[in-house]
Amino acid sequence: MFSGIFKGKSFVKNKSLADLLSSFFLNNDGATALEYGLIIGFISLVLIGSLTTMGVQLTAVFTSLTSSLQTIASS
């Protein structure tokens, strides 16, 4: 019925739809990819939050530095 469907490296021929669905739902290979995706998403959120906070603090530092240099330059 479903000839021409790949499963891993072996070529699957004439498997029934029930067999294909059961092997699809029992296969755990996608779970690892999903877990890695969730970890990368969490790390991305932490990095974005940290860099946003650091950006605000760096803006304050450079604003203070600019004010100090303008004061020194006008003296």
C-alpha cells in the first residue's frame, strides 16, 4: 500500500497504515530534537533578557561618560 516510504536507512515496502502510524507514534527520535529546541529557546530568552538589561546599563555608563567628557572639554 505505502510503498516508497523511507524509515531510517531501510526502505519500507507494503506496510499497512496502522503499522506506519504505530511506528511513527512509538518512535522517540523526535523527542530529543524537541528537547534540544526547548533548551535553545530557553537559553535565547535568558540571553535576550540579560543583554537588554546590560544595554540599559551600558547606555547609562556612556551617557555619564559623555557628560564628563563634555564638562572637561568645556573647562
